[in-house]
Amino acid sequence: MRSAEFEALLDLSARIGADPALVQAAGGNTSIKEGGTLWIKASGLWLMNARNTDIMVPVALDPLLDALGRYDPSAEKAQDYVIAERNPSGLRPSIETTVHALMPQKVVVHVHCVETIALAVQADGPALVASRLGDIPYAFVPYARPGLPLARAIAERLEEDTCVLILGNHGLAVAAETVDEAEVLLHRVSRLLSVTPRQAPDADIAALQRLAVNSQYRLPEDASIHRVATDLTSCLIAAGGSLYPDHVIFLGKGSVIASPTDTALTIEEKQQEGMALPPAILFPGRGVLVLKEATSGALAMARCLADVTSRIPQGARLNYLTDEENAELLGWDAEKYRQTLNRAGQALQ
């Protein structure tokens, strides 16, 4: 029998999972601590499906916290702490289980809020956030790979009353003793960090159709994806590299920007043998073409890129992920697992 708070968390999970300004694809996760068990969203599953799919995994909280305190490598995946008899679907805990375990509050909600990311990727992000959050007890955590590195960075900054984490180049986490309180706090912080996005010109659909001829690319159904290319400031920002982990996982390192003489077909022909085609191609001033076989996760992240870059001011100094950080994400076992689910389309719809 699930508690009323557990049921409320599932309702909240479904709501925020359906809001692309907060959660994209299989990103983001929610949790609740009950009777020594941390129930957390499973890796690779979509929060928006919380009401029609079993998405929560039971993890033994105290043993996991003990492992975290010792920086035991087993805490990285948290798989060793799953309560198997209460996990009939064999789900795997979120790659960010350690974030939820460290925060002492009963309910934790972690989202990839585009308003937060747009500030948290800027070199002066800590100052920008400080000027907006006022007396809310928060901690700004510089970018660290999810897992033990991020857990360590959070532990160094957590104070007794910390209820909000601003994760550099990553997102937002809020914590409270009830689901209702967590939801109120989530929307309050998101509102305080909000930035009016730049207006972008419409896509040149006729030109894009010509550029897609004889290729494996097509127009995206979501027209908002085009904004990252039709707005040249956003396009320049995207050209600089990867800004946050889920971009790397679902779209690959950085963005592919077409030259004035490129078509989708010429970009395909330039691709090295054995290398996967990019899920999206940005044609500056014209719009975006997406791979015909692009997963729903990749398409959601293409929309996220447009949403984030449109909120970053022209000329802002940005902290892009380094080559090492990109490689670390792509070679990490936990992310390989999500990539496998993404390619297979398992539980990602």
C-alpha cells in the first residue's frame, strides 16, 4: 500500500515530466524517503509516465549513505543498494541517486530547468543566482560529473537548512518535507531565475526542404527547435560546444553547424565511416534538420538547446564542458546504460 505522499509524488512527477521547461526526455528525477527506503525514479524512464508505468526503485538509504561517507565506488550506481524483493521490474536507480540520498529532506525533486541552466552555464552564474534567490537557503555547486564526484561536491556545500541546489551546467534540485512544499519551492525558484527568451525569426521551410533532399534528415515536427539556428546569437552559443550533460548523452558532443555550402547530404558524406550521424544539423539563419530516425529523447534535447540558448544573453562568458568532461560522460557506464535505452527506444516514449 503506497502512502498518500507517495501517490502525490507520482502526480507531481507526471506534471513536471510533461513540462519541457523543467524536464526533457528521460532527464530529471524525483524521490521520497519512507521507512528507511529511498524511492527514486529509475534510470532511462520518463517522469511524465509516472502514472502509467512503474518508474520508482526502492533503495536502502542508510547503507547507501554509509557508502557515500566512505566514498565507496559502489555508491556510484547505487545498484548494490536496491531492495530486490520490492523491485519486481528489475529497474536500475537513477544516475543521480546520490544527490537525493544526501539531501536530508523527505522529498527531493531534481529537474533540468531551462531557466536554471541558462544562468548556471554562465561564468558569473553564482553571482546571477545570488542576486535572484535572496534569502532562500541554497548552494551553488560547480559542475561535477553525476555520481560520486557530484555527491562529493554537494556534501562540501550542504548546510543544515539548504533546500535548493543550483548545479552548475546541470540543473536544479529542491527539497522539502512534503510534496506540496517541494512543488511550491520548485516553481518559486524557477520563477525567480526566469529570463525572457529572445524572439527568433521563423524557419525558412522551403530552403530546409531543399537542403534535406536525398538525405536521411527531415524537418522537425516541433517548430520551436528551429530557434537555435534562426537566432544567430543562439546558433553561435550552440557552436561553442556542450553546455550540460544530457546534451552530450542524447545529441553527442557539441552541435553540428552547416557551412553556407553544406546540405544534409554533404554533411552525411563527410561523416567518418563507422561514426553515427548527428541527430540534428543547424543551418544558421534557416533552421534545423533532424535525423529521420532520431529518438524522442534526441528531439526533446534539441528543443531544450533552443530553449536554453535563447535565454543566454549575447556576449555572455560561458563555461562549456571540456573535452575531458565530454569524454567522461560518453565513456561512463551509467551513461552508456542510458544511451542504450535511448537508442533502443526502451521506456523512452
